Amino acid sequence: MNPSSLTADFIIQPGWIIPMEPGDEALEDHAILVESRKIKSVLPLEALPDNLDIERIELPNHAVLPGLVNAHGHAAMSLLRGFADDLPLMPWLEDHIWPAETAHVSEEFVRDGTSLAMAEMLLSGTTTFSDMYFFPEVVASLCAKSGMRAQLATPVFEFPTAWGEGADDYISKSLALRDDCKNMDRLQIAFGPHSPYTVSVPTLEKVALYAAELDMGVHIHLHETAGEVLSAVEATGERPVDSLRRMGLLGPRTQCVHMTSIGKQDIANLAETGAQVIHCPQSNMKLASGTCPVNDLKAAGVNVGLGTDGAASNNDLNMFNEMHTAALLAKLTASDPTVMPALQVLHMATLGAAKALGLDQEIGSIAPGKQADLIAVDLSAPATQPLYNPLSQIVYACTGGEVTHSWVAGDALMRDRKLLTIDLDDTLARAKHWKQKISSL
Ligand SMILES: CSC[C@H]1O[C@@H](n2cnc3c(O)ncnc32)[C@H](O)[C@@H]1O
Ligand SMILES: [Zn+2]
């Protein structure tokens, strides 16, 4: 090939590429060409002339994979990590978390907590996150600064909080934020009605109408515990997933977070409507909320993405940990070690999560035309040697600390484990300050 006919902004030449599509194998002796923020091509090394005048990033001990997509979390709750542990969901929320949020949540809390979360997520390989939290406009400006990609699911409750006065106020703030962010190409705004037990039927119906009219996502905690399902049946005669379907709220742009305590009919509802499921295994296990039957959902054709939930219930935002847990939990639940193999778990953390957020045309795999959202994982340390299969190391042996580089839309956000867009010392100092403030009350 004539060197002058080949163009790219830079080339990444790793030991292995795990593209996620079209095939399922790891590629060796290949390179990724990045141009104008996108993946231009994935080429065998022999197709690249030696004398190209293009920056080449050579990473012979690394696997490069799509940046991980954390499909559910509450980023600023990183400031409440370890604040209330070892409790079931409702006492955890009602007796500890909500009172702490009432006392402390402000623009500053969200700014400092989200910066801490972004640093943690980037250092463990996440390049896109879905955030459901107060003051999403603050998170939007932090995304612009850090370069991370995000879905911001704006809170909708029936009752007042620091960010809104009541249902209509939350909805109009969500719509205003959508307008304000329309030119920010790494951000999308979705509605985040907290749950069927905190948002009324008329409000959920209003959200369904706006979401359909404006093609916006809806991100909702649903079937998190058996208690939630039981109380709904006692109060309304219906299971929450049935109620959502009747309200017109179940469909491909609805992201159902948790989905434990589900049976055949619930799975059929999800499959028939094309609704998305977001699986948060560590949060579900720590709060003993229940199990999401991922294997049955996948068998029924339901798309499943993976998320950490907030650091107050997990207690980390590390998608490598989450993949490991998702794999082991699925095997144990099915009493079958062949279920949820490594590739399927990585799919939930990349393309499956991207699809859940409606972003699978943009991100989630290393394919020409997609955004260059990539991470490089160093597989040379003792804990990841010897190496028979890079995919196996990534899901079963890595801890997240092996991620050395990350890019979003071709912009480097981390190089050699140094964060390039976040002031880590300042972020850590602020987190310490909040710990003093929160524990002094
Ligand atoms: C709509 S703002 C987010 C709201 O959700 C609370 N929250 C955090 N984790 C969970 C969970 O697992 N289930 C239900 N609600 C949760 C958070 O504290 C905020 O108030
Ligand atoms: Zn949550």
C-alpha cells in the first residue's frame, strides 16, 4: 500500500483487540486506526507500511477493548460510600440514605461526589456511565470538562427534594436540561422516574407521553425486591411490570433497573415490548434484594446491560468487579458453570449496556464508523499470567487496576494510569472534606 494514501489521526497497535463484533474472537497482529474521533478501520499489521507518518501507540502487552459502559449508577453517592452498610433496601433508603441526602445534597455535593466517581470509573475502564441523580446540570458540565460520555437520567419524584418541588417541576427541569444539552454530543438526557413506589400513575403516564413524543429514554428502578412486587400487588392488584406496560411505559427506550422477582409472564412482557434490563448484581447481593434471572432474560431475547448502582450500595463503581460477580452469580444461580461465559459478560458491559441506553450505533464495539471509545488493559502482571485467553483474564482475573489508557471519541482521558482531565489530588481532598462534614452531624 502507498503510505500517503493511508490516513489516520493515530494508530493503536496492541497485543490483542477484542472488538465484540462482528466476530467473537480476540484479534492478534491487528491495529486500530482512529480518525476524526471515530474508528476508521481495524487492519492486519501487514497492511500497514512501516514508514507511515502517523502517531503509533504500541502496546504489545495490552488488550484493547471498547470502553466499558456502566449502565446504572448514582455517581455523587460516592460521598456516601460506607455510610450505611449491611441493611435491606427500604431501611437503608428511608432511615439512612434519604435523611443524609436531605441534609447534604447540593450543587457542591454533586460536583465533588461526581468528580470522585468519574475518577474511580475512568481508572477502572468505564468511559460511559448512566447517572440518575440530583443536579444533573452539574454532572453535564463535569462531563464536558472530563470528556466522559454519559446518559443523565433526571430525577422524577412525587415529593420535593433539593432539586425539585414536585412531579411537574422535575419534568420541566428535565425538558429544560434536554434543551440546554442538545449540542453536547457526548451527553443524552433521559427521564429518571425513581420507581413505581415513589412516582404516581398520572406522573408516570405523563413521562411516557413526553418520552414517546421526544424519543427520550426512561430509566427506572423496577422490581428491585420481592417486597416491592408484593406491596404493589396488595395495593393495586398488579405487578409493577404489568402496570408499566398498561401505562404505555414499557418499550425499547425504557431501561428497567434491577428486575429481580420476575417470572415467565414478566419476562414475556419485557420481551414482547422490547424493554431493556439493567442488571446490578453486586448491589442486589449486598442489599440481599434478589436475583435477576439474566440467563432466562437473554434466552427470551431481552437485551441486558450491566451497571454498578451507586457506591453507597455496592460499594464500588468498578465494572471489572461487576463482570466477575455477574458471571459467578449466574453460574451459581443456574447450578451450571457453562452459563454466562466470559464473552457474554463482556457483552453486557459493552454492547449490551450501550444498547440498553440506545447508544449501540455509536459505541460498545470496535467497528468502523463507531466513536473511538477505547480502553487498554495491561495483561503482563503476575495475576494475569500465563495468558491462554485474554477474554478469560479480563472477566475472571483482572481487577480494573490493569487499565492504563482510555479514550473517548479519540480524546485521551487516561495515559499510563494518569488521569488527564481530572485533578485527582483536588478531588480526593474534597472527598475527605465531605467525610468530615457528613460525619460531624
Ligand atoms: C432519582 S435520584 C436517585 C435516588 O435513588 C436513590 N437510590 C440509590 N440507590 C437506590 C436503589 O438501589 N434503589 C432505590 N433507590 C436508590 C438515591 O438515594 C436517590 O435518592
Ligand atoms: Zn440505583
